[in-house]
Amino acid sequence: MSRELSDLYRSLAEDADGHSLAAPEQVRRRADRRARVRVAGAALATALLVGGLATGTRLVLAGEETALPSPAGTPAPTASAPAPGPSPSPGGTASPTGSPSPTGAPPSTGTPAAPTTGTGAPPRTPASIPDRAFFVQAPANRTGIEPVFRDTVALPRLCDARYRSDAGIVQRRTRNLAYKLPRTPQGYVPDGSYTHSITVYRPGRAGDFLRELRAAVRGCPEQPGVSGGNPSTSRVRLLADGRFGDDSVLFEIRTPARDVEGDPTGGEEVRLIRAVRLGDVVTVLWEQGWEGTSAERSQVDADSRRAVDAIERWLG
């Protein structure tokens, strides 16, 4: 044996001699305690694992539940299978009875709906009259004098006629405008003028007004001083009229013409007045001439059509 190895054994023996060996009972107790610690640790780990699995299972089961348990003494409801729905129609998906269909149609009740009648709600009576309700003159008739809105009478006096329908007026607007005939060169004095009015009546009263106006014309075949301060007796009569609006009345007033000195000229001044009804609206064109001129039927007819067209566009 080498010297280094002998020295190593010697040191080991000296170190072992400095420590006393434990008694056999102490060694056994230490071994038992270590065994119990290992068993307790294993049991704790097993308990934690089992508890975690149980908690997770409860969470999963709670997520799958569809109803809470019924209170004590109350029978739990029993689920029933849904009744089969109707077969889908070729035009779309059918809906169960009592629930709206995907297209928004009302549910079928098994009884066909009664058909609706009529043409819809009645037209609304306008409450005001805008400027656009009045016609615009044709370029060939414009004099350069702008129309003027003013509060004035809409009709000539017809003997002692009174219009009870005036109590049904909602609003009236009146304007004066001058015109020239297409053949008259620009810059000449006008060939005539109108008092042009639009009146809105309460429902039913516009028709009453036209009936009263016809009766007033028939009841006043002549009267003095109708035309612009002319003292001569005027003749009043109804004229056959074409189709204007829903109804119309056309009449004339003929008065012996006089010169600036007041002397008769042998001719006549002719005034034409037309009232046209469109629903609850009445428009009146009263031709009043210009410095002794007379109305021309063709021009009054053309402007009457423009007046009707403008009101129809307004009422829409």
C-alpha cells in the first residue's frame, strides 16, 4: 500500500472517532418519521388533485344546465318537443302560426283578409297659397310690368248677389297683372289686364261657390255702371265653356264704349270672367282691359289654361 493511501485511511479513522454513532432506536424513529412525512405528502397531493377535478366537473356541468331546479313543493316543468312547423312556401321560408314571417308579412290566421276599397285618403285642403300657385305669363305676353299682389275684390258686382259660400273661405290671394297680345310690339301700352285670384275653401264649399255664381249671373241680365265707372247699362250673360278643371263658369259683361270725353263711340267694351274649380280651390281670371280695350277670348282661354296648370302643379 502506498504512503498517500495510508495517510488517507488514517485521517478517515480519526474523523469517525470524533463522532458517536446513534443508537438503533434513534435510527428507527427517524426512519418512521420520514416515512410518515412521505405518506402525508402523497395524501395531500392526491386530495388536491381530486378536489380540482371535482371543481372542474361542476363548472362544466353548470355550463350545460338549461334550467335551475324547481323550488321545493313545485313540480319541475317537463320539456316537450316543438310542434312541426309548416312546410316552406316556394316564395320564401314559412313561419309558425302567430309569429311574424321573415319578410315582415303579418302571420296567417287561416282567414283571408278583407279587400280594401276606395282610392285612398281624400286630398288635403291647403292652408296657404304660395306664389308658385299663380301662373307665369308666356314670354310673348309680358309687358315688363311685374304683377302686383293686393287685397282687392275678386269679382265684379252682379246686381245684389251675395255668396253664402264665402263663409267657407280658408284663404284668398289676389294680384293684378298686365299683358300684351303676341302681335303687339314690345314697348307699346298693354292690351289688357287681369284681376287674378286664388281662393281655398273648406271641403265642399268651392262647389257651392260656382253654383251661386251661375245663379248670380242668370239673375242679373243687366245693370248700370258695371265696367270701370262707365255709367252705361251693361248686359251680363253666361257663355258656353270648355273643360277647365273640375268645373268652370264663364260669363261676359258688355258695356257701350265711350271716348275720353264720355261720349258714346258706337262700340262696346267686353269683359270676360272665368272661374275654375280644382277640388277645394277656385281661381278667377277677370279681364279688365286697358284704356278702353276689350278682352279677346283666345287670350283669356290661353291664360286660363296656364292658371289651371300652375294650380295642378302646386296641388301635386
